[in-house]
Amino acid sequence: MSTEEQRELYLLKSRINKLEKQIEYLYTHLGVTFVEDTHSSDDPDVVNALRSRNVIEAIKVYRAKNGGGLAQAKMAVEEVQARLGL
């Protein structure tokens, strides 16, 4: 990784940290708590793959555990992805 790429990565991480602190402040100030819209039927491995931005892996995991076709798995994974905002 070049020095310029490292610098950009550092700046992005700094911005993310700042935004996270601002969001936490707003939650505290407004007295609200963030609660993910998870369902008990959501497979943790599918959710973890989606959190890692790996939709293809999430679909593979879903198919391996639930069977079914590609289209069905894709729709199910996309529903979880949309509901959780991933």
C-alpha cells in the first residue's frame, strides 16, 4: 500500500470515528437507543457476511443451510440486507 493510500485510509478512519461520536452524542442527547431489526430466523453467518459487504458469500451460506435455488436465496438475502440497512 502506498503512502498516499495509507494517508487516505487514515483520513477515512478519522472521519468514521468522528461520525460515530456524533451519532452517539445524538442518541444520548435525544434519549434514543438504536435497535437492529433482526429476526430470530436471521442466520448469523448470513448477517456477518452482509456486514462484511460480501453478498455473494451471504447467498452461498444461505443456500448451504436452507437449500433452494439461487433466485430464492438472493431474494431472502436481499430482504435481510434491506431490513438491516447493510
